[in-house]
Amino acid sequence: MSSTPDRQVSWWEQHEEHVLDLLPPVLLVLSTAGAIGIDHGSRTKLLIDLAGSGGAMLTIALIMGLRAVWYTRSRVILSLAALLTVITAVLVVNDPIYGFFSWTGYVWFNRIFDGVPRYAGIAVTAAITGTSQHGGLPSGSAGSTVAWLAIVLVNLAIAIGFSYAERTQSEGLDRREHMIDELTEANARLEGLLAENAGLHTQLLAQAREAGVQHERQRMAGEIHDTIAQGLVGIIRQLEAADRTDESNSQRHIDAAVALARDSLNEARRSVHELAPAALEHAHLPDAIAQVTERWSKLSGIEASARTTGRAVPMRPEIEVALLRTAQEALANVARHAQAGEVVLTLSYMDDEVTLDVHDDGIGFNPDSLQSPPASRDPTTPPEGGFGLRAMRQRIEALSGTLQVESRLGDGTTIATAIPSIRPTA
């Protein structure tokens, strides 16, 4: 944001001080020249004009010379202004032509003083100027006195009105300049804040990039664990089983290992290309979980079933992927640790959330052991601190969901997952 542009300055504002400095001496010289050119009929009056003019010029010079202390030595300047006013009054009474010079008293009192001195000086100047306009002091008659008084009052009213207007305008300009200064300062502060905000924005972008990289690493780690790692574990188990059985049964395990290898390869390719799991490409989530459960049951030899409650509706792809991966990881944990005879998966569609419960009737474990150090943990217990369950929890919580593990020794294990149901956008 640019700063406030400078205000256009008029010619009078540029030259006001110089004009007001020149007016008093110039008008004094012109008035004196006029007085000299008039036939006074008296040498004394001419001498008074010359002496008064000289005194007025000297006083003006003193006032101008003390410009630097106008507002700090107010008594000295007020005394000089009063002296100049007295001299002006003498000149006007002696010769009304000095009325051309007398009104410069307004200039002095408006420029230098304020309050009572200012308006008192204006009143006296109005009386002096009115006297010059009247042609001198009243002659003593009532008519002359009334006329003189009327002229003085008119001058006084006009002078005070102009003085008030000038002061109001001056105060308005001062306020305006003060506001411009404040706006300029505010703009400078705003520019500083914008620069600081730009720095913070850059920092936030860097943090967001780092968070995105970390999230993507976790996502890829989960994908690899859920696809390649699980597939390799299944392949190893099938090959080990083939090695332990006779030749007639080993081919079945070898075929199962080959099928697992192909599925794992397909899943790895889809994970790299950030596509949905293969099971979701041609089936809805309930059917996909049922297919995964049936295939796992055949490979593991453990009875497993999947059921759905509520009206199945499409969910956002990331929700369906998370639930399917959770089902796959839960089944893998059962095969590795539970020694179960049966597993039941229950997918439930509710008004505001979708849940997945995986329950097995295996040996169970003490959930407190999940938080124990790896060295002291029983190798037969499923480590929640391991990547599988941790990846499941991270995946579910990233969708504002919850994952709970309930288990007791000898009483099986249940993994309960709940995610807010969000429909896909059109």
C-alpha cells in the first residue's frame, strides 16, 4: 500500500509568510508618501507623520528581527505590538490617510497572539481603522460620535468574523496535516505488517510443505505395509507351510503363495499411482470387505465371515480405503497373533458415522502390555506400538475417526473403528 499522496499546496500557502512580512512596511511607506504629498497647512503635523513613520518602521524591524522568539517571549513581543499600535493610533489621529497602514494591526495580532491579547488587539485595531475611515476622531457632536461608533463596530464585527474564520481554517488545516501524518505512519506500520505477514506466509508454506511430505511418507508407509509387507508375510507363511507338508499338499500352498504375490504386485502398483485398492475397483465397500475376508479365510484356514448392517451408501473414497485397510490389517494381526478359530467382521452404516468391528475368539492379551517396552513385551502379544496398529490408528484419526482395541486374556480381541460418514461430492 502506498503512502498518502502529498496535498496540493496553493500559491497563497506557499507565499503567505512573505506577503504578510512585506505588507506592513510597504503600506507604511505608501501611507507616508501620501501624507507628505498632502498640504497639511502645518509643519508640526508633517513632523509628527515623519517621526511616527520612523518609529513605526523601527518597531516593525524589531518585531521581525525577533521572529525566532515570537512564541517564547510573548511579553516582549506583546509590548512591541502595543507600542506599534499606539504609534499607529497617533498617526491616524494626526492624518487619517494612515488608515491604509493601520489595518496591518490585524496581521500582527492574528499571526502572533491568541486568546485575550489577540482579540483585544483586534478591537483596538478596529477602533483605529474606524477612526481613519471616519476622517478622524468624533467632533463632539452626537451625530459624529454615533457615526464614528457605528463605523468602529462594523470594523470590529468584520475583523472578529474574519479572524474566527481564519483561525478555524488554520485549525482545520492543522488537523488535516495531523491526520495525514497519522495516516502516513499507519501506512508505514501496515507496510511493515504486510512484510511481516509475507514472511510468516512463507514460513507457513514451508511448514505446510514439510507436513505434506511427512503425511505422504506416512501414507506411503501405510500403503506399503498394507500391501507389499502383508503380501510378503502371507507368501512366507505359505512357502513355510509347503515346506512342512508332503508333496501332495505342498502344491496348494505354492499356488496360494503365487496368488498372493500377484495380488501384492497389483496392490503395490496401485499404491504407487495413488489409486483405490483393487478390491474397491469393481465392488462396493461391503462386497470388497467380504471378498478380502473370504480370501483371507482360505489362505489362513481360519473361519471368517463379514456382515453389513444398515443401508449401505457410498462414502468418500478415502473413508472406504481406510476401512478396507483396517479390515486387512486386523485380519493380518489375527493370523499372526490371535490363534483364533473364528473371526467376525461387522460393517455398520449409521446416520452420521460408519463403523467396522473386527472380533476374534483368540487367546486375547492384556491391553496394558501394549505400552510396555519392546524388550519386556511377550513376543506372542500383538504390539500396538508396532507399525500395523499404529498405521491403522493414524489413518483413521486423519479422517476424524476413532480406533479402539478391547481385549482380555483368553477372551478374544475386538478392534472397533468409527469414522464420520461423508458422502462423495458430485
